[in-house]
Amino acid sequence: MDSRQDLGREGEDQAARYLEQQGMVILERNWRFGHKEIDMIAREGNNLVIVEVKTRTAPVRESPEQAIPREKRRLLISAANAYVRFNRISLDVRFDVVNIVFRQGKVELTHIRDAFYATL
């Protein structure tokens, strides 16, 4: 991988393929609201799924949950609220994390459903 940006893009591509294989429909990628960004917005049944993708190279010292601090969760929740309002969406909203680790030419993917709740 050439740069951190390339690594992130490749991780998001891997995550999108995985989520689509799981039956989700990707609605948006890198959706912005001011300075806030949602990596991916998908639909799964009656759920609007807000996806944060964390991409790393080995070794990884923190869990995916630890990689999303309180302030980042607050920004994601705010951006998700804006997306729902602007698009007049009446689905349940869920926040997932997809953790991608590139290790010795292999991809390790972890999908955490309901990684956090919009109660901050």
C-alpha cells in the first residue's frame, strides 16, 4: 500500500464487498455533513446501517471498539441524524464497525453489529 489514504480506500472496498455479500445494499460511501463523515451507509431489511470502517496493518494493539473514541461516536451519531432528516428515512438506525487488518498479504475482517448505540 502506498499511503494511509490508499490503505483506507482498500479497507473500505473490502468492507463494501463483505457487506454486500451479507445482503446489505450500500446506499452511500464517504457521506459528508460539514466536517463530519460517515464511511458507509447501508440498508439491511428495515435497518439503516451506519458503518465505520477501521483499516490497519498488523500489529494491532487496540480492539475495534477502542479505535472509536467517544467524540468520534458523537460525530457519527450527529451525521446519521442529519442523513435521516435530509432523506426523510423512517428505518431503525444501527451503528456497525468493520475492522480490517492487512497482515502478511492476508485480510482479516471483523464485523461488529450494534457496536454502539445513539445514546451519547
